[in-house]
Amino acid sequence: MTDPLLDDVNKRIIEHLQRDGRTPYAGLAKVVGLSEAAVRQRVQRLLDNGVMQIVAVTDPLSLGFARQVMVGLKVEGDMRSVAESLAQIPEVDYVVICAGAYDLLAELVCTDDHHLLELLNDKIRAIPGVTGTETFVYLKLAKQTYAWGTR
């Protein structure tokens, strides 16, 4: 895909895969009005170009992770190296370099508060360059969407 904008057919394919990533190519073909082979090629192109991924999304609570938090980090020096170190921690599922009050934001999933304390004290604050953290405990997830780019 040389054009960065998605055409209407690709948007419809993505919309259907966002609802059910297991939709067969034949089913998608009927919905968008193309052959199964054409849909297969379009999906593969979207995947190859990094426009989308087809993944299973899990619920951390059902997997024994009772505590989710966002941690704002203040960093001295190279933010990229700190971000790379954070990304290596298995319990960190999201890292972003940002502007504003914090240099980095990281989302953590923890089994309990003891686990959170170990992560903050023993792993995150021990990363060279981290000068401060602030932890925001999730009380309730009000919205989470994966419907970007199709509307």
C-alpha cells in the first residue's frame, strides 16, 4: 500500500476484523464484495505494512492480575534508553515517551499491591535515569476501544 490513507474496502475489512478477528476470508469477501483471494491479499498487505495486527485481547482481572496502574516517570538523560528498559519488564504492557509533566508513561499489570511495590521499588525506580515516579491506580476501566482508523 503506497497510499497512507485507507480506502473504503480496507476500512470495512478492518471494522469486521475488529469485531471478530477470526472472521474467515470468505465471510469478509461477501461483506465487502470482493473475491476471497482479493480479501486475503488486502489483509496480508495491511498486516505486512503494520497498519493492523490481529491479536487476542485478554482481561487482566480474569488472569489473576488484580491491580492495574499507570505510572508517570520523570527521567534524567536519554528517555529512549529508560523506555527500552521499562519495555523489558514483563508486567509493563504499555510504554510511551511523552511531553508534559512526565517524560514517560507506563501501564503495569500486577497480581496485588505487594507485587506493585516490588515492581516500583526493585525494578522501575532502579532503572538508571529514573528520577521520580507517580502511580495512578485504576479503580474502574470506563472505556477501551480498538476501533481506530475506520470512521
